[in-house]
Amino acid sequence: MLYQALYRKYRPQTFDDVVGQGAVTQTLKTQLLSGHMSHAYLFTGSRGTGKTSCAKILSKAVNCLNPHNGNPCNVCEACRSIDAGTCMDVLEIDAASNNGVDNVRDLRDDAVYAPSQVKKRVYIIDEVHMLSISAFNALLKIIEEPPEHLLFILATTELHKVPATILSRCQRFSFRRITPEDIAARLQYVSYQEGIELDDGAARVLARLADGGMRDGLSLLDQCASATVGELNAQRVYECLGIAGEQTCGQMLAFAADKNTRGALELFNRLYADGKDVAALIDELASLCRDLMILKTAPEAGISMLSGVASDADAKSLVKRFSAGELVRMIGLLQTCAAGFTRSSSRRLDAELCIMNLCDPALQMDPEALNARISKLEEQLKTGQFTVVAAAPVQPKPQDADDGDMPPPPDDGDVPPDPDAPMPEPVKKPEPKQKDDTPVGFWVDLANAMRPELPPPIRAFLDPTGQKTNARVRENRVGLICADEFYMNMLDKPEIRELAARKASVILGRPVTVKMVNREAEKSKSKQMEQLMAFGREHSDIIKIKNN
């Protein structure tokens, strides 16, 4: 006999077997006992919470020959045929692969016929949100006015994709996420039945990783049990599933609190060499940071909301080392890193950059990182744990020599000037330079203010270091400086100049105009002017003839 997966072997057969959905099952049982059944039901909720199982139980209960308190007997011919999938009047349809209007029209045409084997003809449509709009429209009429022998049970994980016209014609039941305690208890029961030695720590870890889905929990138990000989503990679960574990995640955040980038990267390298899943590590770190943030903001009530990545004692010890602003910044970094894995060419590199930013907030130039550093300083000031660094002494500049110490100019006496000598170039008074009143950090503030309103391809051209792009302020004019012609072509657009003028006016507190400046062209123009002046000095006779 072929091996049967645990989630299939231990699928609930009655409403009483369904875990964590007491409100739903009790309502369905009451309707069955009273005979007040609807013609269409819609089951919604996250994956693995019992939607399809309840749909199958309901299809058996309405056709059972010997029901018991609203539950099917699972013994009569109708129940056995439905369980075996041989009943022609109970059809389970996957809307993901039968989502066309022609499929629904065929269903509609067959649904009008009376059942041949059981009392009611039941259609279970799983993942109903995958139907096309035309398919929903074709289904609408028969759901609105079905024959007495017909029952529709729709199931979906994405309720918002189901049209309102369908929702209004169905009784909707929302399946909640199953609590980790209920999942752990069910896993212990299944382990006992299967002869698996599962300790309490491993059950808690599996329940947390299941994320509210009983099917996921049973699948994980099945995977770990097949790879383990003897007792299945938490450490074996971590090894089988390729995840870091609570102690490793706590150690990683401890390195981040100490600003120990080297230690964090070495720890990550060991985990990577051991074959740990990079995405799972980032998710675990994000969950741990989330728990710490909850403990930071709600120390007492937050205990019940923890995910269980780390023990309560470890979490309380670790939370003292971070401010709320730091935790928010770290969660943002981890979430951004996790979201970028789908389009990344090197997950390892992305994770390493993320860990470096976790350990050293100075690597970030965004306002969130600045707020985190300010929050950290405020906490240090409150507790008195800060160090004042003395400023370096200013070296006095050498004073200019007095005019009295300068040697007198040489006396030329009565020597007449040589008429054939070239005329000296007239000394031009240097033009007064425009005052440069650019505030400190003006370009960084301007770039951060412009970046949210620019499309992603253009944001990359706003260099926060000031090497490729920069800005200067002279009176009521702002010059956006581009390093070369390429940057000039990308940024010299009316909408960008208008945005820069608007944001700069807010920062400076006065209306300003914006002009684009090509640094490379300016240098070239200045060099040409110098060459022209050198040519004039070498060929002064041309200037003399022209003056005559």
C-alpha cells in the first residue's frame, strides 16, 4: 500500500474533528438539525484552515442516511461513496484549471438534472476567485435561483477578488487562523497515533512555522519525522527544515546591537555554509524584531502577541538593547530585503548588505536611519549612558606678514620706456564672486525630499555623496550640478526642475529658481577661456596693431 501523507490521512471526517473553527462548525450543525439550509455557501480564510474539509463534511451531512447531531455517520453508502470520490452527484471543481465561461456553462447545464444517487447534488468549487468575469456572470443566474436539489459550496483564500454579486447570494463563513496551541495539540495527537516521538519544544516550533494552517503543520511534521530516527526535538526540526533557530537569531541581533559587523557576517557565513535557507533566516530575523518591537511598545499585553521565535526570557533580555526607532528601521530593512529576493540575482549578497545595514546605521542616508540614531541618542541621554568626545584643538593659522616687513619695490630711476617693447597686458580687476550660501547638508535634504515623487529609474541619479549630482545656492538661485552630459540628459527635464524648485523653496524658506549645470561643460568652458587668455598674452602684437 502506498504511503499516504499525514494531512490526507488525518483530514477531519466530522464537524467535531475540525480544529479551531468552533463558530463555523456549530452554525453548520445547527442549520442541518433545523433544516434551514442555504442553497449557496462561501468559505473564506487563509490556507490550511479547514475550508475544503468542511465543504466535504457538509456535502456528506446533507446526503447522509443516518446523521448524528448534524455530523455524517461516515458508514452509510452515501458517505462512503462521497469519501471515495465515486458519487456522481457530488463534484469538486478546481476553479484554477476550470476558469473559463465554457466550463461554467457546462456546469450550469448539468446542474438542472436531479441527483441519481443521493438527496442533493453538490458542487464544491475550490479557489473560486480564479474564475473569469464572464464565468462569474454565467454562474450568477443559477446561484441566484437554483433548483431545490442543488447546493453550491464555494471556497477561496482571496475574498476581495470575488464579485459583490456573488457574495450577496451566498452565506459567508470566515475561517480564522488556527492558534499555535491548537496546532501543537493536534500534532501531538497525530504523533502519538503514528508512533512518532515528538517533544513539546518541537511541537511549538512546528506550530509556529505552520503560521495558522493545520495542513502546513502536518506537512512539516511529516517531513521532519521521515528524516529523523528517534526523538524529534526542536534542534532536529531546525536541521531538517534548514532554518537558523531562535538562539542563532538572538545572537545575530546581539551582534547588531553591539555594532559588530564582522561577527554578524561571520555568523551568516557559517549558516550559509551549513545550507541554511537565506530567505528563512531573514524572515526569522524580521519575526524576532517584530516581537521585540511589541515588547518595547506594550511590555505587558504584548506577551500574548509574540510569535515565539525566541523564548520570553530571551526576548525580554534582548529588547533592552534596542530603541523603538531602531527596531522599526531594522524591520523595514528586513522586509525590503525579503521582498527583493524574488528578483535578485544573488540572495547571499542581498542578505549580507542587509546585515551590514543592521549593524551600522551610518551606512544609510534615509530619514528612517537618521530617526533611529536620534532615538538611540535620546535613550542614552535619559539613562546617562553616553560619552562626550572632545573636539580637536584648532591649529592657529600663520599670520600674514605686515606691510612694513615687505621689501621696497626696486627704483627704476629715470630709464625711459622702450617704444618697441610689447605693451603690458592691462590688469583686469577680478569680478566679484557671487556669494555661495549653500547650507550644510542641503543637497542630501533636497535629494531625500525629491526622491519619493520621482520614478525609480530617475531616483538612482540622485547621488547622496555629491560626486555625480550636487546642488549649490547663490542668493535666490539653485544650481543642480550634474557630473557629465549623461546625468544632464537624464535630469534636465521641466518637471524635475519644477519639483526641485518647489522642494528647495520649502527647505530654504524662500522662493528660488532652479538651473541645471553641467560640471564637465563648465570645466571645458573655463579651460577654453584660459587657453584664449594665454594666446592673447603670447600674441600681444595682434592686440597692439588692433589698438592702433
